[in-house]
Amino acid sequence: MPSILVICTGNICRSPMAEGFLRATLRRRFGDRAPTVASAGTTGWEGSAAMPESVEAAEERGVDISGHVARRLIRGDVFDADVVVAMAAEHRDAVSQAMPEAADRTFTLKELVRLLEALPPTTGPLGPGDLPDRVVKADEVRRGGFAGNPHDEDIVDPLGLPLESFRAIAWELDEWTARLTQSLYGSAPAAAAAGLDEEGC
């Protein structure tokens, strides 16, 4: 099954929310056929829960991450993922330096969305199995010189900031993960858009 790995620093603020939002939007689109989504941190606080502010901010947007358990990123996580989605350029660069063979499928969230949105429109809705090919195409656009907006690649780390900052980051992540699903797979079929999987009605 296709898989997406989301990474940040501690795996307690940004990446748990991004994981939750992305899993939710993919499951709305594909049901049980959705790509798997996991998260980890480059210096992950192994075994820690998500920050209470992250849990609350995600819950306010309809996603439950209360059961999240932080993990430290290991090579196997990257090896197994079809795409690595980093919360900031520092995380993308850390993976690319540690595992150069994964550099072509490692992006920041905003970078990946902009690269995919620069591709020609899809001729029809795609399926979960198209993920690897879409990642290849995004990397081709990147290697072709399309830089997106390098001054706006990072999702700000809200650790230590008030709840309102976590709410702002949750809103941003919700928006960008929705755009990621749209740019990966094209417009949703009517049944999926109505909250039904493709087997429904």
C-alpha cells in the first residue's frame, strides 16, 4: 500500500497534526484504500504524547490525535515511504543528507504542493496507487528549476507558544494537507466529495 511519512523535529506538535489532517482527508477520498500516513521526528521525543495544545487545536478542526505517540525518525521509516513530507526545509535537508537516495522523494509540505500544482492538470481522478508516479513528476519539476517559493517553505514550530499559535498552525496544516491531496490526485469524484467512498451508493 502506498505510504506517506510526515516529519518534524520532536514529533509532538506539527507532524502529529499534519499526519492527522492528511489521514483524514485521504480517508474521506479513498476510504480503506487510502495511503497509509505516519509521522516521526528528526530528534523525536520517543514515547511522548502530542502536546496538549496540538491535540486541542486538531480536535477543534475535527481530528483526534490524542492517541499519538512520538517516534524518532529511523532509516527504515524513510526507506519504506513513497514520499517524505517535511514540515520545514531543515527536516527535508536532514533526510536528504543522511539518505541521498531518498532526496528525490523528500520535500517540504509547501514545496511538494507547489510542485504538483505546477504540473499539467490531471485528465481525471487518480487512485492511491498513483502516488509514486506523482512524486516522480514533482521531482522532475523541481530538477527542472521550478523553485516554488523558497522564502515560504516552513511550517512554524509552535512549541512554547500560546494555544492561539497552535490554532493558527492547525489551520495552516489543514489547508495545506487538503491542497496536497487535491494536487496529488486531482478533483474528487462526486461520491468522494460527498463523503462516500467509491464503492458507495
